[in-house]
Amino acid sequence: MAGDAEVWAFSARIHGALVGPGTLERCVVQVGNDPLPAAVDRQRLSADVPLREGENVIFASCREKSGGELRSQRVRYRVMLRDAPRAHARATRAGDRLVLDAAGSEPAERSRTELVAFDWYRLRDGAPPEHVGHGPHIELPAPDAGAPALYELRVRDARGRSDAARAAAPREGQDAAGAPAWIDEAVVYGVVPPFFGSPPLSSVRAALPTLERLGVTAIWLSPIFAAPRGDFGYAVTDYSTVRGDYGTEEDLKELVDDAHRRDLRVLLDLVPNHSSAEHPYFLKAEQSKGRHHYFSFYDRDDEGEPTHYFDWEHLPNLNYDNAEVDRWMREVSLHWVRRFGIDGYRVDAAWGIKERRPDFWPAWAAELRRVNPELLLVAEASARDPYYVRHGFDAAYDWTEQLGRWAWEGVFASPRGIAARLDAALAETARSTPRPERTLRFINNNDTGARFITRHGPGLTRVAAAALLTLPGIPCIYSFDEIGAEYEPYAGLTPVARPARDDLLRHYERLIRLRRSTAALRSPGLLTVHAGPDDEVLAYLRYADGEPGLALVVLNFSDQPVSKRLVVPEPFATRARGGLRERLSGAAARLDAGALALDLDPWDVRIFTPR
């Protein structure tokens, strides 16, 4: 028996072997006070044993055929799961009634203790939960059509153990995939905590008023789990603790609570594809030469060596064919939602687990949405692969079919032809994905190296930011993009110099405010407007099906002034007959015979809506 272990199950398979010559017989595995028979094959024994919540002391007793009684060393298996019930809430409409059903709730996994209480609460922002009824099945007056309504079910069993689940009342026109209501208005801000100051989590909290003024709706924190000092965070050594050089659990709780008071949601960066090679599980697995309980926690080749992607030798892949790894990562994901009230995850290398175990993601997402259906789940994977939005995720990255390659990667490679190349990239993504509006768009993130402004200058940055914030999809701004900070994310975890580019900051603020106040800019509708024979100006209409509003966006990707006459197609021209207003400057404009004449400055951005 190979040593103490944390176990993510209520049972385990125990193995043992006789060291030296001889043959075993009549072996028993003792789990606490319970003796259990073991199977014997000459010098080896094995047994499947039940485990209790908490610590289990285990040893084996055998008789050696030609000798006497033998006893193994004691090992301690600590079960990491709570033997608690599992609540499941469902909300449906029946005419003018809302039906709340707890029929899917289950008793505790090991003890199977009877459920004795079912309590329902309505949840409202900024208000205490409102108790609305008892019982596994209740009916209430349906909330107003289209109004968000969230209900929580709390179940309790005869031992006093409890669990909670949530269900959202169906809304008129609700996304069939079950995406949270707030996703269409989301503007995400990527935060690397140490770039904000020291201590990092407290420094991010201090920056929340600035982010609130900027207008973003959610912050995505780069990995905050324990990792080797100096590591960016993707080499996790403990998934259940906040890394000490970033702060404490209390710091994180205060950050999340303060963000929520400001109507900012908080996403964590989850790293389930691999652990660090310095994770205690991996270290023990490698030291045991295959005998430790953790050995099968890691994906291995035919030689028994751990697998990894690219040159990530320090990031061994986890083995999702092992049921304990599956449960471990589900429990880790639930822990941060329940303990800290986080609002979702950006999932690192989601493509890796899809490649090895594609049925994991839908089950994982369903378990998280059981606890909170309003979570936002973003896959680090290509939005052009329909698997992700069809199997539990709300959004995926603006990548090509090639792993990790940004869809806009070659767009800005040379100063001529940017508009045409961007238009082609947008069209290719639209053709390849079932949900273009579920594309996480960016001009910078943790993997894009030197910042866009460093590579392309402030003029082109200004226009690219306008494209980011006016195209279909979920825009993601990364740490200090809005002030044109210049750094490389992996160059070091120290505070970033923040230049005083007030003009760029105001540009971002206006664009975000305009996106959030203009339904057409948050919709999936996109139609390119022919801008003439050259490739320097990109113009497109943004519209929502069935809605009267629209927006015409005109972007000059050139450092030269350009004159254009844009012919606006019907029926959009009809909606603009009363005139147009340019929303960034406030200037009025009119169509002449269905066309708009424009004199554009270098790097100009114009956004028109009907007056």
C-alpha cells in the first residue's frame, strides 16, 4: 500500500504487494473498524473498499503460506467530499403560473439519508432572499414577462445536512442554450492582479471605482490559485487556496463583494487541463513509480510517462478517464462559486479536455448551472468549433481553426488592406460558428505578447478598439489597454507603468457607454456596407432582427484622410430618412438618395444612429 492520499470518492481500490519471496493467503483490508476481504494473486492483494467522509485509516492483514501473520503499514485516505444531499431546482411556466420543482434532488451519496425539508426563496439584487414556499413542488404567480427572476431551493436531510440549487424563471425570447441574461451586455476586462500593485488582490479592489467608471461589466482575474512564486498562474499547485503572494481568502471575498456592489461580475481563470509538475499529487505519483493512488490522476502514454501539450513539460495533463479527477475538478469549480460567489470562469486550455474526454464539459457545465444558472462560462478554444457553445459553454475565443491562432492575426500585418482583411476574417468566423455573437473578441490578452499599441501605434489602436467594441461578440479589454500601457504579460509579475493617455481613455469610455446604450451594437446583426474600391475603410451596419434601431459604423484604418460615399441598403435607409446623428461627436448628418457622403480624418471612427 503506497501511502496517504486525498480521495475524491466514497470508495477506493486498494492494492498491496508482498516484498520478498512468499505467497499471500487469507488477506483482509481493515478500514477503520471494518474488516473487508481482499482478492489475492500470489504476492498481490486488492480490494474495493467503501470510505467515510473525512479520514479513513487503512491497513491489510494477510497470512504468508510458509510463515506467519503479516500486517502492512497504515495509510490514511482522506475523503474530500461532503456526504450531503444534492439539490436540483427546475422552473417552468404554465400559463400565468410559475412552477418550481425539486423532483431531481437526491439524498446524500453515501448515507442516502432521507430529504425532509424543501424551502424556496426568490433572490433579488441588493435584497435578502424572500421565502416563497415549502415543499418539493410549488406554484406561484409568474413574474412579468421578460423580467429576470431567480429562485433558490434549499434542501435538508434527516441528519441536518443541506444543499442549495438555483433556477431562473424562463423569460420570453430566452436563449435556448440557457446563457445568462447579462451576457449580451457584457464587456469583460482582463485583470492580472500583480500588474495593479501590491498586495495584488487589494490593489485590484482599489481599482474597482476606475473600472466602474470605464463602464465594463465583468472582470476576469488571471489565475489566483496557489502556484510557484513568479509563475503567471497556469502551473497550479493547489486549486483550493488563494496564492499567498496575491493575498488572502478574505482579500478575495472583499474584492468580489465590492465588485458586486458596483454591479461588476467576477470571473476566475480555471486551469483544469493540467496541474503543475510541483503539485503534491504529481510529486507523489512520480516518486511512487506507479504504486501511489495519484498515479492514475495523470494522463500517460504507453510507457507510463505523463503526457503534456507543446513544450509544457512542467504542466502534466490530468486524466479525465479517472472518475476522481472528474469529481475533483467539478468540486473545485463549485467551491469558488459557493464560497466566494464568483460569476463564472474563463477556462484555460478547454480544447485539451475536449480532445481527451469530450463528454466532460457538458456534465461539468450542467453541475455548475445547477448551483447558479447565471454563470458565464468561456472556453479558451475556437468559436469556429461549434462543440463549445453546444456543450455547455456560453462563448469561445476569436481563433481560427488552428489552435491558438487569433482570427485577426494577419489583419494588421501591413498598413494597406486592413479593412478588406478584417472583413474577410469576420466573414469566415460568421460562416464557421453557429453563434458569432458568442465570440470572445480582443486585441490583447495574456498570450498576445507585446501590446497592440506597441506593435501598431496609437492611431491604429484607436480604430481597432472601435471595431472591438462595435462588432458582434463579447469584447474583452485587457489590463490597461484603455490607457495604452506597454508591457508583455509573461515578462514579470510587477506593477505596470500607466501612461496618461487621457484621449485614448475617453475614447474607450465613450465606446463602451455607446455599446451599452445602443441595442443594435449588442446584437448579432452585421452587414458590410461597400465603401469603394480601396481597402482602407470598413463600414458595417449593426442591427437586431425585428427591432427598429440600427447603427452604421465607419472605420478608417489609414493614416491618410479619405472621402467616401456610402450607399446604405434598404430597409436601413428608410429608417434613417429622418436624419442621422454621429454618436461620438454629436454631429448631425443626412442621407442623400440613400447615400452618406463622408470626409474622414486619418484613423477616423464614426458611429451613426437614426435621430
